Amino acid sequence: MDGSRQHLTESESSSTESDSHLESIRIMDFEDSQDSISTNQSTSNTTIDSHRQNPELEIDSDGTYSIASSGNMDEETFCGVGKNKPKHKWHALKAFTQRGLGISSHKTMDTVFNANCYGSLRFVQRLELASKMDCHNGCVNALHFNSSGSRLASGSDDLSIIIWDWSRAEPVLNYDSGHRGNVFQAKFLPLCGDTHIVSCARDGHIRLAELSPSGSFHSTRRLGLHRGPAHKLALLPDTPHVFLTAGEDGVVFEVDVRQSKPNKLLTVKHSERKIALYSISNHPIDTSEFCVGGRDQFVRVYDRRYVSTDVESSLVSKSCPRHLLDSSVRAHVTSAVYNFNGSELLASYNDEDIYSFSSKSVEGADALHRYSGHRNNATVKGVNYYGPRSEFVISGSDCGNIFFWDSSTEAIVQCIPGDENGVVNCLEPHPSIPVLATSGLDDDVKIWTPKCFDEPQLWELKKTVKTNQQEREEERRREPDTISGELLWVLWRHVRRTERRRRQQQQQQQPQHQRTSSQEGNDENVSSSSDESDVSESDEGPRGVQCAPS
């Protein structure tokens, strides 16, 4: 209120408090209109410059731009690029003024301000690499913030799990997970003190790590076992001691850390054929409902309350893009998640696009949205929503970039390089502020914050999308047996192992005093890496590796 009175004349300052409030609103509307005019002018100038640098951009009558179809490329190739960009809905001046005035709501003004700020297009467009946290000795396959967002857990091929103080880019705890294969998922249980971390891995084990109240490592124990790699687990907020797991054996377990054995909920099958599962996600509000996705084209939604009587009756819905039902393209689901209120499901398909569905859709209903431009082929990639109201869709890509789509318009609004080795697999949004953690084939964890001053121009976006589409088409035209997914994984794995051994040889060639000092901080990583190398030679094979082709 004091800020508003500074803009009033002396005669106005003697008016009533309601008049002051109306005057402040008028000031905000005027400044928003000026901001809108400035934004439109900036957009117009940017559009003209874009047309000069990219002759294939066509300027529409409304000032937006689209890509002219060229050659024999399908028009849908650039559906994420040619879509009209969403307009800015969050304005700093208006938001700060409203924050000072307050609102008549059961929510606090700070909560509303943070939510609107987090989900704004401005902050997404200004995301920039803030730090790299390098302590693992292998691909980082798992990321998870605790409920307060103060700590980040990461799991890796080196069999270790690290707890990070991400704001300082420093490891707080590094412990041996107890797994004998690549760690695929590690999450904090929503219990007091963040002293319990559950994990699953390529060895099929489901494990619980217990930390002391001071944060030091205490012990780990096995809670259950899948007969095949276990890729994902899902937490149940209303029952913090219970969580769900899914594995390539097609089984979904309900695990209670207080019990000695897990409860087998169901086995997902199609015509008596077990479906290897890569993903499981729980409804954020109705926690009896969960979805799974795996080695076929369907995202299945089940209700835990009915699986004990009849698995088929517990199937709530089964979703698939209509064109993939009888398609020659052998697409399957690598990741599926719910949006913020559980009304929609988001599914990423290998070497296909990302689709959203109604969580209550009947069988045969088509997808609600389609997000294109990236490529999901080389690894088992995750997909996620970004923003407190699921305003954006985010995914990694084989080209090494992180793609952001507006969830409503399907337009690509941001594309940033995310991995030096070429693939981003994991994307973990912070629970309350505009921060993103990512990982992939690099050995580090990257933290992204909105600190960039200028909006991105995305000059290379069209070229990136076109290259991804061409590589996809070439892959589909290639003879199926020319290079299989398993062979590609073996080659990739060999390169990674060779690089790791080269680093170890360099360490051994260091002078004794340097080697002694360096080993003091890296003993756990080196021993975990050697364990991982031994396991990789004797385990079942490439089918369950997070860094393997999907």
C-alpha cells in the first residue's frame, strides 16, 4: 500500500483506502500495457531478424512465424517449431505489487507468487547452467529431491548413491548402495529427517538405506527382488512407509519397509505375454491409482484396491496414440508420469514422440497433445512435467539437448545443450522453486537456474529438429539386423569402460604422494567402479541397462 501512495498526488493521498487500491490497479494495468507493447515490438524485431537469418521462416499476419515446408520433409517434422509461441502471462511489476497488497485467499501470497514465478515462461527461457557436481564414476541414472528441496540424491553405474547439497554443489554423503548392478532409481522416503532412501537397480534388488539423524550412513538391506532389472519406483505420499516398484519381469510390487516381504500386486501381460516394465508413476491425489509403461505401445492405469480380486477389473484405462495401434513402427513406452493433479498422463515413446492422454480416457481414445522435435532412441529416457501446474513438458534427446515444450500449445519454448557425451536421460524439477537437475551419459549432475539475462533466440533449433527427424527416418529405413540395440549398447559400454580404465591408469602413473592424497577422497568411487566392471561382465546382458538403447 505504501508503494502505491508514493505515486499519488497530495490531494489523492487524502482519499479513502479503497480509492488508493483502485489507483494502484490502474497503475499496474498501464505498466502492463507498456510491457505488452514493448514485448510485441521486441517480438516483431526478433521475427524480422529471424526471417533474415532463416529464409525458410514465414512471417504470419499476426506477427508469429512458422517454417515453410521444404523438400520432401513432412510438415509434422516441425510441429514443435512452427507452433505459435505462448505469450507471457507473468509480469514482474504486477506480481511484486500484488504480493505487497496481498490477496483474499486461503493461500499465502508468497505461495501464489512462487508458484506463478516458477511456472512462468520468462523463467524457463532464462534457465542456464549454474553448476556441475562431479563425484560419480559412471553414468548418472537417478535423481531425486527430498520433500523440502534442500538435498538431491543421485544414483549411478558406479553403484554408489550420493546425497548433495546442491545449492553449494557439494556432496554431503557418498555411500555404497549395496546393489550389484547399475543403480536405476533412488528416492527419499517422505519420512521425518530424510533418513531413509529406497533404490532399485539392474540386479533386480529393491533396497533400503538407513541414515543416522546426523546424516551419516548406517546400513542397507534388501526389501525385495525382481526377476530382471528394476527400473523405477513410485512413492505414496499418504503412506510414507509404502512404495511401488516395476521391473522387466512385468511384476509390480507394493513394498512396505516395515514388512519382511513385498506384496506382489500384479503381473502385466498382453495375451499371456509378460510386458517388461520401464516406468511406474503414482497418481498425485488418488494414491490408489498408478500407471505403468514398458515394452509395448500402451500406458496402463490400475487401481490398487481391486488387484487382489481380479487384475483385469483393476485396469482403469489403457492409452495409446491411435496411429501406433497398428503401425509398423515398433514403438514402446520408456517413461510415463502424471501431471500435477492427475488429470493427464504423459508418455515418451522410443524413437517416436511424446504424447499426453486423459487419465480417464476410454480405450481407443486418441492422445490430447503431441510433443515433437527431440529424439528418444539411444537410451531409456525419462520425461517429466515442469512447473507447479505442469505448465511445460521436458525431455532429454539423443542430440544432447534438453527440450522444453509448452504443455498447452505444444510449441518448443527452450532448447539447451545438456550433456557433453550426447544424451540426457534424467530430468528432476525442484519441488518448489524454478531449479532443474539433469543427468545423462556424463558422470556429473547439472543444476540449472534462471540466471540468464536475455531470452533465447534458438537460431539452431530448426536445424536440430530437422537432423533428429532425418536420423529417425534413416533408422527406420535401415535393415533391422544391420545394427541391433544390443550391439549398439555393447559398443557404447566398451567406450565407457575403456575411458574409465584410462583414467585409472593415469591415476596409477601419478607420483606416490599425489596418488595418496587423491585416493583419500575417491576410495569409494574407485572400488564401486571396479565392482561395477566385474558385474557388467557377468550379468544378464544389455537389456536392463539404463544407458542401453530402448
